[in-house]
Amino acid sequence: MATMSIGKAWEEAVAFVQRESSLLFPVALLFIALPSIILGEMTPPELTAWAASQPRGALPPIPATYVLAMLLTAVLIWFGSLALFALALRPGISVGEALRLSLARLPVLIGTSFLAGGAIALAMLLLALVGMVIAAASPALLAPLLAAAMVGGLAFVGVRLVLLNPVVIDGQDGVVASLKRSWRLTKGHFWHLFGLIAVLTLLSLVASTAAQAVFGILGRVLVGADGARLIGGVVAAAVSTVVQVYMLVMLARLYRQAVAG
């Protein structure tokens, strides 16, 4: 089993991002931040209100155009992430070369997402069937047990596949082989990777929320409520994208450590 050093990966990531920021951030802003901002502006007001309500009622109807926009946004973010990993894993590669490589390997990443998603959906279905049995014996235990099992299962699979993108962009394997290799590389490193992802996700959430609040207030004073919402969303997406760039480069360094070991 390879040794993974979070500290070493962080030091290398900071140095690399500082050195190659002129390549990394334009790609990240164009293919990660911008699609997220556009999708946010397309979100139906009813859906936004439902997400903010406590307790939530029935999910409002979601327009087909919004579903298509979500799918397109996901594909663009996958494409941008692969390009960033290409830049991080292959020093000296140009942005154009990274984008072409990302486009060539994108079908594999999409395939792995559908396959893993299908497997997770099947597992959730089986869990629901087990839940029906539990409900018959003890209804009060059903909701917390199901929620804990679903959250725990999704977290476990997500962490074990966290190196999937670098595996896809750095190799020539197909869908199944890429999934197996990513799963194998993270064996024995679950808690290290879980802690890293949890910390960086929390940092991204706190930083983007704070930026959105501050710039939203300034925007409301300068341009009114609608402009404030847009300004706050743009700044929050930009801050979140900066954190994501560091996280992706760190994962690229951890991937190199796993492969070397």
C-alpha cells in the first residue's frame, strides 16, 4: 500500500498553483465557475423557495429545460476538471493540449459516472427494500437508519472514487478498468482522503457563503436587490472555484504518490 502525505501534497499544490495560475484559473473560471453561475440564474424561483423552506413540502415541477441545463453544466464541469488534472499531471502541457486530451477522455468519465450512479441507485433500491422490512418491525427506526445508511454509503463510495478523474485523464483505460484502478489506489486511505475532502468542502462553503453575503450587501446598496443577488452569486462561485483548483491539484499530487507507491 502506497503512503499518502497530505502535507507534502499541499506544499506541492501551493507551489504549482502559484507557478501556473495563469493557466489554471482561466480554465477553472470558464468551465467550472461560469456554468455554475449560469445554472444558478436559470434556477426556477419555485425551486429556490422550496430549497430554502423549512420544513420542505412537495418538490415543485422542474422544467425540462432546467434538467437539460443541469446535465450540460455537469458535463462542462467534468470537462473542465479533466483539463485541470491534465495541466496538473503533465507539466509543460499547453491549455489547448489539455482541453483536447480532456475532450478525448470525457466519454470515459461520463461512462464511469453512469455506471457508478447505476450501481448506487441499485444499492439504494435494495436498501429501501430492507427498510420496508425494518419498518414492519419498528417504524420509528426506519427514517434515521435509512438516512444514516444512505449518507454513509454515498460518502464511502465518493471518497473511494475521488481519484477517478486523474486516473481517467492520465491513462488509456476504459470505463470499468478506470473504476477498478481508482478504487484500488484509494485502498487503505479512506480516512485521510475523507478528512481532506471534508475540510476543503467546509472551507469552500464558509468562504463562498461569507463572500456572497458581503458582496450581496454591497451590491444591494449599489445596484438593488436583483443586482446584489447576481453579484453575490458570481463572487461566491469565484471563491469556491479557487478552493476547488487547490483541491484538484492536491488530488493530482496524491494520485502521483499512490501511483509511485
